[in-house]
Amino acid sequence: MIEVPSQALARQYQEPAFPISDTCSFWKGESAVICGILGILGKPDFRLLEVGTYRGCGLVHFHAMFPAARLESLNVLPEQAGIGGTEILPREEIGAYAVSVGVRYVQHFGDSRYFDFAGLGKFDAVFIDGNHHEEFVVCDSMRTLGALVAGGVMIWHDCTDRYPMGQCVQRALGRLPFASQIVKVRGTTLCCYFKPVGPIGPPRRFRAACRNIGQTVG
Ligand SMILES: C[S@@+](CC[C@H](N)C(=O)[O-])C[C@H]1O[C@@H](n2cnc3c(N)ncnc32)[C@H](O)[C@@H]1O
């Protein structure tokens, strides 16, 4: 895995103010890095699929970063989650925070291991943040890869050796056939992968951002 420092990618935006009761799952500084990575797409109305909605805090951030982005999110329902399900919410709480602040997005329900992603068409970005167990992360990554356009980006949250679930994500990414092209953003739990358009690897803008801080990528 290639590593780049977060300052290569961070892009500030007007962050939403969260009520104290609504903790967001992003760690400090991470949303600015996500904003920078998504900005590399160079397309403000990109189509993004999130795996793992929870209360919708991530969606609120994505909307604040790029109000024209077309957001969709998948979450498992309690009755669909089998043994080993994590962070299972009742249907009415899934995405409820995003809905309460007026963020428009499309909510899908299902277990990511079996969901028909092909039926949704193509996305410019996929954000993997569902069940963090290793087998789920491998499965979610491989199954959504086909839904990602060439030149699109896959982003993973919680990839870190700092806590056990993060270690599961880290191990999962190491197993992916394109592991050597995944970029880890130092000081965060974020990793990203730009699906190549041709044999040239990541987009020029991504390579340029990383070269500016002396890192060669792809
Ligand atoms: C870490 S939370 C997501 C946080 C959210 N992305 C955010 O930024 O606020 C993980 C979510 O994935 C959902 N989840 C767990 N297993 C899943 C599965 N197999 N398929 C789809 N969603 C799943 C959980 O119910 C939970 O809402």
C-alpha cells in the first residue's frame, strides 16, 4: 500500500454543525481529506454510493462538501442482518439525521453481501463503511468495484491498526487484487483507490497532488 500525508489531499469546506447527541463517525480532519479526494473527480455532480448509512452523518458531510452530488446509501435492516451483524439500527433511524436536516439522497436497504449493485448503474465514487469484519470488507469492495466507473474512486473508512475493527479493514484491503494501488492517507483511517482508465494508473490530478508533497503515486 502506498502512503501519502493528509495535507496532500485535504480540502476545507463549510462543515455542518452537529448536535451534541449526533456524533459523526469521521475522526478529526478526515472529512477534509474525503472532500479533497472527491474533488479530484473534477465533477461536482458526481454520483456517490455509500455502503453503511447509519444515521446519515456521512451523507450530511458529503452534501455539505458537494451540494450537487447525487447521493445513494445502502444499509441492512434488522431483519436482514444475520449473525455477526454490527451497528444494526431500526429502519426508522437509518439515515434519520440526514433526513432531519433536509439532505436529499436515495436510501437502499439490504445486506451488502447479497445486494444487486449492478441494478443501480454506475457510480463515480463508492464509500465503504458498512460491517468492518474482514470478509464483509473484501466482499463489499469486490462487489461494488463493478459499479464504479473507470476513473472513479473507492474510499474506505476505519482502515487503521489503532483499533481491532480497523485492523480487520486493513487486513481486508491487503487481500484485494488491487491492494498495491490502494493509497493510505497517513494520520487518518482513510484509504482510496482510483479505478484506472487505462494503463496509466490514478488520474493526473491525484498524481499531481501527491507529487507536490514529494510522493510518487502510480
Ligand atoms: C460505521 S456505520 C456507518 C457510518 C456512516 N457511513 C457515517 O458516515 O455516518 C456502519 C453501518 O453499516 C451498516 N451495516 C452493517 N452491516 C451491513 C451490511 N452487511 N450491509 C449493509 N449495511 C450494513 C450498519 O447497520 C451501520 O449503520
